[in-house]
Amino acid sequence: MMKPKICRLITFVVAMFAVLGLQVTIAATANAEASTAEETKTVSTTTTNTTTSPAPAEITIEAFHAGLLDIMKHADELGMQGRIEKLTPLMDKTFDLRFMASKTVGRHWRKLSDEEKGVWVDLFKRFTTANYAGRFTGFTGEEFVTIGVEDAPRGTHVVLTKIIVPGDKDVQLNYRMIERNGTWKVIDVFLNGTVSELALRRSEYSSALKHEGFASLLISVEEKIEDLIEG
């Protein structure tokens, strides 16, 4: 039988691709990937980093994984709020969260005022951080392994990694990254090498904005944050 903490880790890997906690379906994935083909195009499978020295993008991801493992190992003593406080600077350092926030609402981003954009980016950052803190709740021997780095469209790189979960199948996570002012930042994550986080989020958020409006989306995400913090 799979250990409870391992189950939670697997649940996190899937849940991180549905920020609102909505079910990921094959149809939604296909539609989202078609609508955002340029931004989340699946990269080739030929690894270009064959040297022994890690590439800058790879170093960023390995530092992120090291931070996650430390938080996992001290999850109980940190508690939920402590994990959020530890994760906040780690997420800011690793991810281009403003870029990701803008892409998750698609064409609606252009319709938002500067104030609304600021509110959405802040909310997106807080939810993403709380979501990680609510999922990485312990350590049972998991290991993050970097496989290599690939070139990708528009000057981006993809860092190939996997999570080794004792007693269960490995989970592949690929990070698409771009250089921002000399620092490599994550702009998308691919589950099992193909399922784009940005594509899934854009599908869900764009649908919510179209049918419910911006104010309702803010309320929904804020409630999700509260639920995560309260456990």
C-alpha cells in the first residue's frame, strides 16, 4: 500500500496543473494546448546539455529542488504558515510569476486595468505559494533528479527532471525557462513531459472569466487560499 505522504506528493503533482482545483481532463488539455501552441509548444526530445558542468537554467532548478526538499524534511515543525514563508522567496527567485499570471488569463489580460493586473498577479503568487505549501507536507525519501537540458523555441531552455518516489513510479517534471536580466526563470512546467501547466490554467481561467467575470475569479481563488491555510 502506498504511504499517505507519497500519495499526497503524487496528488500535488497533478493538482499543481489545476490552480482552481478543477479536474484536468483530456479534452481540456487538448483544447488548451491548441489555443496556446506558440507559448507552450512541446520541445524536442534531444538533450543538448552533454557536458559535466550544469547549465545556468539547470542550476536554478537544482537550487529550487534543494529548497523544496529542505521544506519537506522540516514540514511538521514549520507548519503551514512557516512553509509559506520559506517558499515565498524561493518561488519568486525561481519562477517568472508575473509572466505566468498574465498567460493564465489569456486575451483577458489586455482588458484588465493596471490596478487589476497588479491584484491578479499578487493573488496568483499567493495561491501558487500556498498550493505548494499545502502539498509538500512531509518527506518519505523522495529524490529530485536532473536528467538534462534541451533547447526550446524563442531562446528558452527546458530542464528535464524527475521525482523518484520510493515504492512508486517516477514522476517526470520538465521546466521551461527563459533568461530574465541574467537569471533563468521558469515560465511553464510540463507533467510527464507533455502536459503544460500554462495551457491547463489558461483553459480553466479563461473559461471562468468568460462565464463569471474577473471579480468572481478573484473571490474563488481567494477562497482557495483560505482553504489551504486552514487545512
